[in-house]
Amino acid sequence: MIALGIEGTAHTVGVGIVSDEAEVLANEILMYKPETGGIHPREAANHHAENVVPLVQKALATARLKGRDLGLIAFSQGPGLGPCLRTVATAARALSLTLNIPIIGVNHCIAHLEIGRGKTPARDPVLLYASGGNTQVIAFANGRYRIFGETLDIGIGNMLDKLGREMGLGYYAGPKIEKAAKEGRMLLDIPYSVKGMDMAFSGILTACLALKEKGESVEDICFSVQETCFAMLTEVTERAMAHVEKSEVLLGGGVVQNKRLQEMVARMAHDRGAEMYVPERTLCVDNGAMIAWTGLVMHRAGVRMRVEDTVVNQRFRTDEVEVTWR
Ligand code: FE2
């Protein structure tokens, strides 16, 4: 069976087509970029509405398929921004009804984990999922994907973006922060904010902005914020691995593109005798292929949804889903 998946939880609208051998036949991605400030949910939703149909056509053309070749439509049901979720859910329902094929709503966070299991040798990993809106450490235990640690306020990517914007580095500042951090020399005093197994990032943003105000250099602030926050992520991930006794760590989300973060997690994994896996970039960021693949895995395990079951859920928790496919 071939599935088409539509992603649209935040700034990215993506359409992926995947076979049941996890072969990615197409994976088209378009990102909404605000002219100023952060994401406006309504504007991002308008961007997705304008682009979702052309992206479906483009993905079908790339895969050299017709609508009638598809056996399943999957879409990101949550968590995410309400207007964006409703836009892609509407597109998915329309496709499912027109083509008369099943529809499955997929939890976005779980899709980051499943695509890693589908496309890397990881079989039972702890997922460190670090993106703009989400920061979670997830692992399978007792029939569900459980969250072992997460942010208590904003996602780490969101914090880095805001910091970058305030320091004049522009929007989606992650890569610029990474570059500036390489020139940093001083580890500045930034709060190390791990609380139990959870983390908090908004106070770190405030502390960094105060350091900027005091005249510290952008390079030193970027270096220090990376060292501090990535150590927090690595610590929580390591403790989750120890607690659930897993010997694989999988990375997912846009922030894990950062080489310094990869280096720190790789070092931790190596020291524990564990393996680290990072899917290729287009499967790490928000994308339709991970949604299509997760839909396929769920469908194969017998998951079925009526159109009434496809209502979106902005606060869709990772552990709400009963995992019947493992
Ligand atoms: Fe994501």
C-alpha cells in the first residue's frame, strides 16, 4: 500500500508519499516565513491553504503516481497551531473522500519517532525531540510512547529563534546561532534549568537578553546558550535511557540539525555503550513522509478512523495514543 501524508502543525506544510517498505517516493516541504516577528497562526494557515494542493500535485508528480494509486491518507492531527491543523485536516478529509480511501490522523511527535524507526537501524530508541514548538524525551513503555522529560514552558527552538531575533540575527536563527557560537570563547553564567526530568527555557532567554544588555558579545552568548541548553537536553535524555534501560538514542526535530548538540548526545551515547541515530535532514524536520509512514504503520496494525474521528487536537499528548503496532 502507498500512503500520502500531510504535515501542517506549525510553520511547515509538507506532503510525503511513502510505500509500505518505508521507501520515501516524495517528500515536498514548504516553510512559512513571516516578514517580521514570529509565527502568526492564521497567516501560517493561509500559507498552508494556498500551498497544500500544489504540493499534493507536486508530490504525486515526483512519485510518478496518480491519486488512484494511493491506498491511505494520513495527516498531522496534533499537537500544533489550531488554524494550521484545521487547514491540513480539511485537505486530508477532502482527499480521502474524493479518492474513497481510508484516513488516519497521526500524532506529530510519534511520527518523528516512527520515521526514525523506519529509516534508521534504531528499533527501540529513546527519542530526543527538539524543535521550535516541542521539546520532549520520549520512549516506548507499557503500550504507549511516554514522555520522560519535556519543556515546562516554550520549546528550545522557539527560545533560540526569539533570542536570535532580539540579537538581530533574523528569523529561524538556529543556524546563525550555531555559526556565531563557534566564535564564542567565554562560558557565561546562564541558569541551568533542569527540574526533575523537565526543563524550562523562557528564563534562559531572559538571562541571555540581560547579558546582551550588559554588553556581552553575541558570540559568547550564542556559545553559552548552546553549551547550557544542549547539556540540559543531553542530561535528561541520558537519565531517560538509564531509567528505561534503552541502548539507542534517536534525534528528531529541527534543532537536532545542530552539530554541537549531535556531538554532545553522541558523546553521551558512546560513554554508555549506546548508539545514536539521526535521520536525514528532510526526515528530521517537520515533513509529510513521517506522517505518511506513521499512518501506514498504524493502518497495518488495524487502526481505522471515521471522518468524525479526525477532529484536530492542539494539545494532542504523545502518551494519549494507544500504541497497537508494537
Ligand atoms: Fe516537529
